[in-house]
Amino acid sequence: MDNHFSSSPHFFTPELGGSSTISSKSINLEKHSHSAPVVQIPSIRNYGEILTAAGMEPDLTSPDVPSPLARARCCDVYIGYNRQDPPFNRRLVKWLTAELEMHASVFATDRNRNKDAISHCAARVAMEVAPVGIVVVTVQSLSDAFRTEEMLLFSQNRKLVPVFVGLTRNDCVSSDVIQKNGDLWSRFGGELWKDYGGREEDWKEVVDGLSRVDMDFEASAANLRDCLLDIVAFIGKRLGKRSIIESIQKCSESGLHELPFSRNENFIGRKQELRQLEFILFGYIEEHDEGKLADSDIEKKEREKGKGKMPLASEEQKEEEMSLTIAEVGSYARGIVCINGETGIGKTELLLEFAYRHMQRYKAVFWIGGEARFLRENYMKLSGPLSIEAGIDNGSAVSANIEEQAIGKVRKEFTRDIPYLIVIDNLEMEKDFWDGRPVSDLLPPFTGQTHVLISTRLPGIFNIMTFKLPYPSPSEAMNFIKGDSSLLLASEDDDVLNIIQEKLRRLPFGLLLVRAILSQLAIDPQTLLALLDSPMAAEITYGPKDDPVFQYNPFLIQLLDVCFSFFNQLYKNTKNLAMKMVEASSWFGPSPVPVCMLAYAAWGSTSNSNSRNIWKKLRDSMFSFPCMGTLNAEGKEAEALSMLMRLGIARSGTRPGHVHFHDIFKLYMRQRSSAEPSSLFVQAITDEGFSPAYTDHVWAACFLVLKFGMYHHIPIDLGPHDLLFFINQLVIPLVTYSLNELSLCSAVLDLLRVATQRLELLENSLLEEAETARKMKSIFGGKSQSFIESEPTIIRDIVTLRAAILETRAKIMIKTGRSDVAEDLCRTAINIKEVIYGVEHAETQLAHKIMDLIARVKSRF
């Protein structure tokens, strides 16, 4: 059989002579009742006749050739599939096509849907021209005339790359299919060639050839991402395109798939919510492969004990649930779901479990902290892993919409058919903290395959499908406390635990803390209940913007008091370092905290040699929690941190040497502790210096020191030299990074504004102090000196730094099109520099150059 299949009359017409003509009627587009259409397609040398019959220009080299044919002529990769396949297969094809289209010409088609001669001709041209032919092989493929033809043509030319879905190459034995051998073919096998009317010999050649193909791939929900990237890498090597191979290597090395926390192996419950999320986002539910993949440790142990697999809902229940979900979703934006519930109810755990279960369905999972002050920065940081140049100096012209344009670049990436999962955890506000714009401006337009999950305490946001996370039932709450039944409890303890869970309003956070206390500390349920009923250590006051979790659940405060009172007893010889670590964590940003910084903030200044040694040991070590014995097996410090991990108060991050503390612990500690931990936190951040890896912690220090953007105003007053060092060491590098990499104009301008004001206040206070000291000397005499007299260069240092900040603000204003404001700022900077340096000094002339630039920009508009 030649490459044109001239001897396969059931697939194609015989080769025609030069005088023969073919009308469009020679392509039969009628479908069988249960099969693909029987299509008569001419050989490649007769395409001109078909174009003539269709009334189109027969010259394939002409610029008037229809776009499908023009695209087919330069095809690098042909992809054959069937749009009637399950949603999983269509998602695979869309993703694969989008990945390859960035580097090669791709022709992806379902020939069953072709309605005219031109479309069929274009597909045939692509099949002949493409060096690689990918065919999605399913059970249904073996009864599909078009895909069988594609596999036959590509296999004979050694171009076939089959992607098996729902079967493997070992299943492709024609005799097994015909005789219905095995579980798979007993359901779907038989004389499948009769379904499309083809020849049995050709069909057997295709099926048996699949088991002997040089390269194949098997895709499933459990390995979709890995399989697809392997396919792309293989195609890159086959085509000799280095750009494809390099992009796959970059994707593998960039850490795109990093989640902030490791998976909770003891995750239990929330089955219905997970099913709803899966159905809303994917349109169907995987009951088998993914169910097995997603089983938690507890579920595995239950099966080992003979309890079997967790029972699934009946078909009637499923239909009722899904019909309700469809009705609810109908009027909302597609591809986005919001989980609502109070703090501690398990929103983050639910989204984390969903992300781990389904991460193979996405090229990357991006976890974004939704805290109001950090949301914009967290979102713009996606530009790095997405290889998007979003900085203000990356070719952007003068525009008032620079920040919007940078956001648009990131949003555009999510409109493609490459699937990403964006998780916005703990969204605090519907409007941006910095400029009041709707947070919805950050969300993709949902024309692609990207999905968005949001957790929030807000009752309802935007036009988004929202469902409230319910409290667990009494039996589920008992499972939270007992866990895997490793607790040795007496039968009468159940009554005590029922009382405890009701007092905690069955809040999962409190229930899990109870389980940790019972399992890790030498205490029984009766004793714990007695301690919980004792008087509260002190009342907690609340601000208008505070999380109301303690107002709704005062018993939770008692539980935390009891928990940390044990630390006072266990670690009284080490100044309660566990408590100090939790106190210090409450002032860090929302992302996981580097242990070296946490240790320094907890143990105090490096002026203490013992503290310095501990801090250096922590910073230099690369350990992973909770295996901490290698750090300092006999140290009380390591023991305290290990206990925090075992109790679930601290949680290890996926990045080595990072830990995270729940917001409830942070809120509790901010209410219970003094201002000293916040000062130590600022000192730790300042001494460590700026790093792009933990900018949110730098922002948190700026909020404290510069006294803005805070819900709680803590009295932190740095000395003059310390303030100047802080601004030079942290503020200026943070501004440079935020502008050049993220285009965070609004946040940076606000930061520079308050820094300028703080320097002005410091300058005025020092001058007033000096004037007061001078007057006191003239009246009473004495030798006491003011700060300016003892540090004569301090005023010069302050105003020099203020002038530099004013120049930076002026440059940003120029870039954002606000030349009038830039002119005022620059004029002030020039006045300062002329007083300090003189008119002809180089520093003063640099400021004049900025003023000249402003004049040129204003002349253009």
C-alpha cells in the first residue's frame, strides 16, 4: 500500500487521471446512527480539482489559498482527536496545542466535524506534510474511521505518536478486541471495524501496530501534566527545535508547582465540597483513579481494618446534588468558585487538598495570599514564573496606566488554553488596599482553561459562585478530635469530648488543637475540660477591623490560654522560647517565615553572643521540619520548635527552613503580648537586609516603622541613625525591586510619601530639640548637648536622603504621566541640594537634568 492509500477504497477514492473531475458530492458528510462518517478523500495530487469544484483558486501556492490550507502546508505537528470524547480528552488536546503553538505550527482537528471539502483537504494536506502525527487513542478511537485512517497513515510513515487515554498499548491486540478478552474489551470490544464500514485488514493493522509503535504516551488524571510536558519535549527533539526543549527545562526548574504548605496527610471530611468543586470546574467527577489517588492516610487505614472504600453517594443523590449545582452555577462566571466561612473552619485546608488532588490537571498552581496589603504584590509576582516582563523600565512608555498594563500582561497569559489554577487564600477586601480598584480586575476573563479558587470571610464577592463552608456534624467533629484512633481514650471520655466540641462550636481549628493537646501532652479529656472551665487569664479587646473569631468563640481563647500555659511550665528554664517564637511570628508577613529570622526575632539582639550563635546555626543549616535533631539534639530551642510543630501551632512550608503560623495564633499573640516582639521583628528584618524572597516581611516591617497600613498601631520608634539605616537598607531596595520587577506604582508612591513625611518629622523634631537646648543653656548654663550637637552630620544625612527620595518620586511621576507633580517634587529636591552641595555640584546638576526631562515630557503633551 502506498502513502496515498490508493488501495483502500473504503477510506479513499482511487487515484484519478488528469482528465477526471471530482465534485463536492464525492465527500459524503452523512453520519451513521452510531459511528463516524464514511469519507471518500482523494489523493493529494487531486486537491486542485476539489478546489475548482468548490469554486476556489486551485493554485496552492497562491496567496488566495484559504487559511486552513495555508496553515496546513506549513504544519509541523498534526493532532487528531474527537470532540465527542470526554472533557478530559478535550482539555488535553487544547493544552497540548497551546503549548506547541508557541514554538511550532500545529494543525489540530476533529475531522468528524469538517463540513466542507476545503476542511477535509486541509486536514489531508497537514497529514501528508507534518513530520509528527499525534493521535489521541481511546476505546472509541478504534471505531472511528478518521482516527483509524490517521493512525494507519502515520504508522506507515513512522510518524505516529499515540497518546493513550483509558487504555494502554498492551491492550491493543486485535484478537483480544474481537474476542472480547479481558475486562476492558468485554465491555467495549467486538468487530469494531463494522462501526465505520472499513476493511478488517486495515483495522487489524492499525490496532496491532499500536502495540509496536516506537514511542507512546499514556495520559490520565493522575499524570496529565507530566505526560503532556513529556510529549512536548519529545516533539521538540523530533522537530529539532531547541526552543521547545529549553522551555520545558525552564518550566521544570522554575518551581511553578510549588504550594506554600505540604499536604495534610490527615485530611478528613469535606467530601461533598470537594465533589462540588470538581464538578463545577471540570464538568464531571472522577470516581475511580482520582478517588484512589486522593485517599488520605486515615481512609487507607480504615480500608486496612476491613472497612473498605469510603461509600459513595447513590446515583439519585449524585443527580440531585449535581442538578442543584448546575442550577446554582448557571448565572455565575465560569471557572471560578469562592469558599466562604469564618476563620478556622477549614477553607485553606479544603483548597490545599483540592490543589494537591488535582495539581496534575494544571501546568502550575499559583497560591496567592489574599491579605489586602499584600494581594497586589503577590499577584504581580506571578510575572516571574510566567516569564513576563512587567517592570516599569521594561520598555514601557510614559503612561498613567502603567500598573494596569502590567496587570494586563499577567491576565493575558491566563486567557490561553494552558490551564493554571490560581488560589487566592483569605481575600480580605473586594477593593484594592492601595488605590481602591476592584480586586476583580486581577481575575482572568475566563476565556481560557484557567480556574480560580477564592477563600474569604466576606459573605459574597463579585458575580462569583459562592458556597458557605458548613460546620462539621457532631460525628465528623469527633473524627477531627480522635483522628486515626491512636488516642487511648476510655469510653466515658466520649461524653467529655462531646462537651468540648460543643463549647468550641465544632470549629475544626479548635478540634484539631484539642487532638494535638491530648496526643502530645500528658493530659486527659477530663483534666482539659476542667482547665477550660477555669477563669480566663485576661479579656481580649477588639478593634473595628479585627477578625471576629474570638468574639464568636470565646471558649477558643480559653483553649489557647491552656495550650500556652503548658509551654510556660515545660520551657520555664529557657525563658519560654516556644511562646516567644509564636509572639514573633505574629508580626511577620502572611507567607511562611524563614526560621533564621524567626529565631532571631524570638531570641533577641545579636549583641548577645549565645543568641548570635543560635541564630547563625539556624540560618546556616538547611534542615526540613519536623526532623530537627540534626540542628541541636540537646538544645531547648530545637525542642521548643519541635513541640510547636507537633502541636500544629507551627507548620512546615514546602521551602526548606520555613514555617507558617495560623492567623488565629497570630491574632491571639498580638492581643496577649507586649510591643517588644514587634521591635525584635523589625531588628531581625533590618539586620538580615532586603531579599526578593521575602518582600512581604519587609513590607510588614515598613508598616510598623513608618506607621501606615496598620490595623494596630504599635509604638515602634527607631532612633535617628536606626531610621536612616532602615530606609537605606530596606525601603530603597524594596522600592527599586517593586518598580523594576512588578510595576507597583501605587504602593511604592505611598511608601515613599510616608518615608518623606517621617524624615521631615525627624528633622523638625531634632531642630526643635536643638533650639530648646540652646535656650536652656542661655538661661541656666550647663554643658548638656542636643543630639545635633553630639552628631553634627545627622541633619545633613536626613535631608540628603529626603532629597534622594523626592527625586525617585519625581521619576515615577514622570513615568506615570503626572509631570506637574514631578516638577514640584524635583524643585524641592533641587533646593535641598543647592543648600547642601552648592549650585555647581554634580549632585545638584543631576537633579537639574531630571527637571529638564520633565520640561521635555510636558512639551510633548
